[in-house]
Amino acid sequence: MSPSAEEITRALAPLSAVLAADDFRLEVSHAGASNVMLTITAGPTACPTCLVPEQITRRMAEQHLNKLSREEWLIEVAYPSVASDGAE
């Protein structure tokens, strides 16, 4: 039996906590039994340079989800767009 949406969200709670430390929020959407969409949004005090590359976030999520089920996970990650403040 495939994990429920609640179980998937609970399995990703540690990743959510890591992101929250730098004022990012993690929204988990489930497109199917092993399809997960992670949407990361930045809060007002978010540290854009603290956000690791998407492939690392995907790998971290997969590690947490593999503890739940050894299915082949399809994980999509959407990062916030970072507005330039004009400094270069």
C-alpha cells in the first residue's frame, strides 16, 4: 500500500524544519502515490544564499521518503525566485 499524503508530509518534516531555520516554508503536494511536488517559499527574513541547490534538496527529500517506502520517488522541486536588489 502506498503511503498517504499525511505520512509523506510527516516524513518530510525534518526537511521542513531545516528550511524553516532560514525562514523558508515547504509545501508538499502529492500528484500520485510516489509523485511529490515540493514548493519552497521564502519568508521576509529568508537567507537566499543559505538555500542549497535543488538537486541536494531533492536528494534530502528522497532520503526521508525512502525511510517511509522504498518506492521509486518522482520528486519535483520549485524554488522561490530571488529578486535582485540591484547589487552586483
